[in-house]
Amino acid sequence: MSLPSRLDRLLSRAEELRHMLSTAPGADIGALSKELAELEPLVEKYAEYRAAERARDEAQAMLADPEMHELAEAEWLSQKERVPALEHEIRIMLLPLDAADERSAILEIRPAAGGDEAGLFAAELFRAYQRYSEGRGWRFEVLDYDENELGGIKGATAEVAGRGVFARLKYESGVHRVQRVPTTETQGRIHTSTVTVAVLPEAEEVDVQIEDKDLRIDTYRASGAGGQHVNKTDSAVRITHMPSGIVVAMQEEKSQHKNRAKAMKILRARLYEQQRNAVDQARAADRRSQVGTGDRSERIRTYNFPQGRVTDHRIGLTLHKIDRVMLGDFDDVFDALIAEDQAARLAAEAA
């Protein structure tokens, strides 16, 4: 179907929805309003596109008038560039959405290779994501933070809540490599360490059916930093989902009930992601056209401190602003990844 035909059909649907909302007494107002709200930005962009087309054509017609030629030419050149730019924006808006894009996300970070240095960098990267989230007005709630003696982490998990969180953070899943001289290095040698990041769309209870009979729940006494309750009450919780083998342990809270609720939130997210991965594998051709696979084993980015650069290997992007990135300034990276993904999907549609 041609672009104008698709847009005309969507315009007709928007008009139909407006009519139903104003005249149908028994209509599902919530569902209709939601559908209309999703169409409105596209309707507005299409109106802008049609107006630019008309302005371009009117300016072109005026080129023959000697008195208006100079003014008309400037307008014609301006609109001639604007029309294809607006068409590109519309084509991007028409791309199929990831059903999870608007969701909040569960962020997990673990040190991989590199010992203490990996744990220190994992903690720094976790704080960088926290700063980024707070800068966008998202709620960043630490669910689990397992700190070691040097101030690094053995692992950390957070819930990042807000609209469109997963759409921007989802490309972060994979292996992040750091190259720098560790504070413990006495001879000034550069070490290479890695951490793994996983970003999971947050799942609702309706998304994943979890049967009580499929769960084994163990309680035990928390260990490590944690206050007076440590080793005094069985507040820590370990949940094993037996069909999948997924295990989630939580000891951040003093309350066993709160630890269980947090562990279930993470378990739902992991099971939901497992379901999504199964669908992605069934659409392998589509998956290959996207930026990265979301696989934790895929090396996606290098943070080179001596050279002050951050390189994303998937799209060949290098930024010489590592200090800013580690303060949470990720937008240049995320925008480039999103643009590359959109370009790949547009090319796949055109093929």
C-alpha cells in the first residue's frame, strides 16, 4: 500500500474514532480514546506534510512572476527540502512499535572479567544510568545493591519507571568494556575489564502467568552490609521458578514481604523477556535488521579512559566525552542507536 493510501486510511480511522466518542453512548471510551491519542501525532504530522506540499507547489507556480521570483524561489527551496524531511518523519512514525517501548524497565548490572576493577566500574556505570534517569524525570528505585569492600558492586538491580523508558534503555543490554589504570595498579598499566548489563521491560501480572506450584521460595538470613537485622531474622528471599530454572534472590529490605515482592517483580520481567526472545527468534530476519540482539554476551561498547573516548561497536560511533557520559550524558549515544535502528527497519521495509 502506498504512503498516501496508508495515511488516508489512518485519517479516516481518526475521524471514525472522534465520531464514536461523541455519539456512541455504550462505547468503550477508554480504549477508543487511547487509540485516538496514538493516532493524533501522526494525523498532525500528515497535516503539516500536506501544508508543506501546498506551499511548495504555490511557490513553484509563482516562480514565473518576475516580481515575485526571488521571494518565491526562497520559499520553494525551503519547502522542497521540508517535504521529504516530513515524509521521512512520517515513515518512521509508521514503523511497527515494540509493544514494550512505552514500559518501565528493570536494569541489572554485574561485573564480569576483571575482578575488583570490574566491580568498581559496574558501580560507576550504575550511577551513570541513575543520573541519566533522574535527568529525564524517571523514577530510579534501587531493588538490590550488593556492595563489596572496595566500594564496587557484586551486582545491582534497579527499577526505572517512566514513560518510554524501555525504548531508550533497551540497546544497553550486552557487555560493556572499560580500559583504564585501576586505582590499585602501582605500575600505571592499563587494564581491561568488563561488566554485563541487562535491560528488561517491566512486566505486569497479566503478561506472565506464574503458578504458585511452580515456585520454590526459600528464606534465609541476609548477609553483608544491611544494618542491625543482618543475621538476626530470615528476611532474605530466594525464589526459584522451576519450569524455567530462573532464580531471583533479594535481601535489600528488612521485610521478608518486601523482598518477596521485589523478587517477584524481577522474576516476571525475566520471564516476560524470555517470551519476547522466543518471538524474536521466530522473526530472525527482522531481528538481524535491528541494532544488536540484546544478548548479554554481545560486546557493545568500550569506555577508554586514557583516550577519553566512548565507542559503540554496533554503529561505529566514537565520542570523546567520557567524563560527560559517566555523569549520565547518554543522549548522543542513545539517539544515534535509535536512528540507526530506524534506518535499518526502513530499509528492510523497502526491500
